[in-house]
Amino acid sequence: MQDKIKEILAEGVWNPPAKIYRYTFKGETVYYIPQRCCDIPSVLLDENCAVICSPDGGFGGSGDGKCPEFFKERSNEKLIWEDDRHP
């Protein structure tokens, strides 16, 4: 996850600021990076930072449709990182 944070910090400041949440989903630890704007989808990563899906966001607002159950089935939310830079 540290590499993913470094990637985000190498970009300009997101609006809203980037955040990474940890959840339990289908018995596994996953990391959720919320969408940063209307047409940019969110990203759900497994514990090895491999992309699982995009639960929401994008042009239609509902992500890539590969994990529509994420928001109903996720548990144990924990904010693990938030970009504190200012635009």
C-alpha cells in the first residue's frame, strides 16, 4: 500500500483529497480508494494491491459492474490514509 500512496503523492492534489480505506469483503482484506471526480471511478484493491474492481464512479456512476455487492457486504471500515496536502 505504501507504493500506492507514493503513486498518489506523485500526482497533483485530488479534489476531494485522496483517501484509502481498509475493509473486510468476502472474508478478505481489501482497500478502497474513492472516486476523485464525477467521471473517474473508484478502485478496490486486494491485499497485494491488485485491482479487483471499480465499485462506483465513472461515466455511469456505478463503476465497472464487477462488484455491485461491495457496499452492502463490506465491513470493518478503517481510514488508513488521507492526503493532507492542500491545492
